Amino acid sequence: MSSEVKASNVSPVTPPAPRIVQQLPGLRYPLHIYMFRRWVKLGNPIRLFEYLHKTYGNIAHYRFMGTPIVFINDPRYIQNVLVTDAAHFVKERTVRRMKILLGEGLITSDDPIHIRQRRIAAPAFHRQRIAAYGTQIVSIAASHRDQWQPGQTIDIAGASMALSLEIVARTLFDTEVTPDIRAINDEVNTIMGLYNFIVAFPRLENFLHLPIPGLIKFRKSKAHLDAVVKRLITEHRAAAAAGEPDKGDLLSMLLASTYEPTEADAGKQPEHMSDIQVRDEVLTIFLAGYETVANALTWTWYLLSQNPEVEAKLHAELDTVLGTGDQQRLPTLADYPALRYAEQVFAESMRLYPPAWAMGRMSTREVHLGPYNIPAGAHVFFSQYIMSRTPEYFPDPLRFDPDRFTPEAKAARPKFTYFPFGGGNRQCIGESFAWMEGVFSIATIAQRWRMSYLGATPPVPQPKITLRPRDPLMMRLTPR
């Protein structure tokens, strides 16, 4: 009797409700079957992503060369991939392919290497260290703008690249734009031109030694890059060994940084980066810190030229913060918090033309995205370009409106509707540097010049490693 009474007092356990699994929408056949459709173009996945989003909504699948691929455009799913289930995803094939150039840098490496490298590199990107570069950014931007003449026509894409190259040379290497720096730039541009070839070549890593023209070109550029970077590292190490003071550049910081063992590494000694590790990070920082900001500035000047009311509001802020006439001065670090509209302009430019226009991961086990099962080995892609032009989150998405980035407007949007620097534990370590470079460059140049776009048609974005204009972007300069 007693056992029956006890049993009757125990509440029955309610089994969890079965999870409802839905079939992924998407293309019925492998992608190569659709190769002659207008929304499939080799080297331009944006067309395909636009079609998938328009046709199937916020998640769609297709297969390419036997690999299951899932495109997502839902901020909840993106957060799952980058944050919630990040442990079950690694870099997908196109990013891993770039290891042949960038090695195990912060962009290409997976955990646990990525965690270790990020801890070593973190002091070089400390907020106080980045803030110290503000004066250099303004000085370099002012030097460039002061060389321009009224009525002059310039390719603003080329001018932005030249500006960003000098900023990277000064902050990364503590040097002027020397032949070595130009060599790095030239070889990176050569390899950028080979990007589609490098990504599309099956099992490229196994064939790098073959006498194929594209591979010969790649090998020569990479060998030249490695030689130049090795020489710069050797020179910096020699200067440190001779007791020369740290000049504050990022390369010196990387060489001085150490990996302090965690509790899990008990017994291990602190470690410095090897020359190979430093080389990988130098090239990664060079590419990420030069190409991306230069392209973001290029698109900013184009958008300002097409939106005079926004340009006028920017100029009003600059006049208020930095003065006019004889009272005008260059921006300083103390002015940075007051240049809010300049920051909003830069943010809105990166919404419409994000330098990093897409990201991808590969699942290492089956994962769930809402009601969908994603198999192990699937490549999951999501695009800053598509997300930031989605009307659900950015009404009238093609309109250039920096007021989308007031604190109130940002707080009203879900996380991962805007992620120009990625997210999660792999968010770009140089994000604060990029914002400072962008805002100070815009403020310094717009203080002096207006620009008029001379093209007959809008510039065409070209999605390679970064989103750059396909053609020169010509501007006429008018003094304010």
C-alpha cells in the first residue's frame, strides 16, 4: 500500500515535445545545372545570394561539386553560427584556401591556434595603443588632401588606396611608403587579381608546383612577399636586440607580445611568436587593415557625392567641432567622440557597400537552425551585402541615410542585421582601428573638399576578397 501511495504522489514526467523538422527550401538540382541562368555568374556569388533570398526567403540550400551549401539571411541563424554553436563550425573552403597566402593568420586559422594567436596579438590592438595612432592618421590624411588642387580630377579609389597604404605603413611598420611597402602592395594586388582562379582551382594546394601560368604568377608574388616581410621582421628584431626603443608600431608590438599560459596550460612557459607566425599576422593585418578601409572610404565619397543633403549635414558637424575660417583646425583624438555624424556616414556607407561582403563556415557535426537540420560538412554562407539591404531591417534599403545609425536606431534592430566586422569570438581584432581611420580620414578630407562624381552610370561593385569598384571612380574636386 505504501509503495502505491508513494507512486501516486509522483508527477508523471512529460516527455519533451518532438522537434518539428522542416525540409530546407532551395535549388532542386546541383548548381552547375543552372550555369546559364542570369543569376549564376562565376566569381560573383552576390547574384546567386540575391536570387536565393528573393525566391526562397531567409534560408535556402543548393549543392555544388557534391558539397551541401546553405545560404542564410536571418540574424538569429547567423548568431547561431557565429556565437551559439560556434564550436561546431570551422572556416569553410574558400577561406581555408587563402592559407596558401596568409598562413595561420587571424583570418584563416581555426581553434585552438586562433585562440592562441589572438591572445598574443591582443596587446597590439589595445584601445590605448589604437588611440595613439589617431594623430598619425590625421596627419597623413591632411598631407594627402593638401596635395590636391581645385578642379582636379582624381580616381578616388586609387587615392583612397594610397592614403590607406601610407597609414598602414606608418602604423604597422613605422616607416614611410618605401619600395618594400610598395612591393607588398603590388604583390597583394597581383594575388587579389588571381583570387577567383585560386578559389576555383580544385585541390590547388596539391598542384602549386605545376608550370601553370596562374600558379607561376602566384608563386612569384608570394615568394617576393615573403622575402620583403621577412626582411622587415629581421630589421625590427635587430633593432629590439640593439636596445632601440619601441616606436609603437604594430609589428614591434607583435614581436614583443607573449602568450601567457592559461590554467589548462599549467607548466608551460610564456611564448613569443615565431617569425612564421609574425609573417602570417603581418600579411593578414596588412590586407585587412589596408584594402578594407580603402574600399569603405571610396564608397563613402561616392555616396556623399550623390547625396548633397547628407554631405551638408556632415560639413555642418565638421564646422561646429573643428571651426571655420581662421579658427579651423585639424581633428584631434579629443574630437573623436564629437564626430558622431561622420561615424554614422561611415557606418551607412559600409551598410550599402560592406568591404567584407560575405562570410562562411563549415559545420563539423549536425546542427539545428530553427526548424532545419544542417548536416555535418555543410558550408553555411551569409552575406553582409544581402542582409544590410533587406527591407525588413532597413526600410527603403537603397537610400543613403546615416540616421539609421543613431544609438536609438541601432538599438531597435536585432543583433547581426549589421556586422561589417563579423561577430562572435572571431570578430575583427582591428575593428576599433578601422573606425578611427575611417572617421578621421572622412573628417580631415571633407573639411577641405567636396567631390563630384564624373561617371555616366553608377559604379559597379566587384566582389573579390573585398568589395571594390570594378573601374576607376573619377571625381572632380571643389574646395569648400
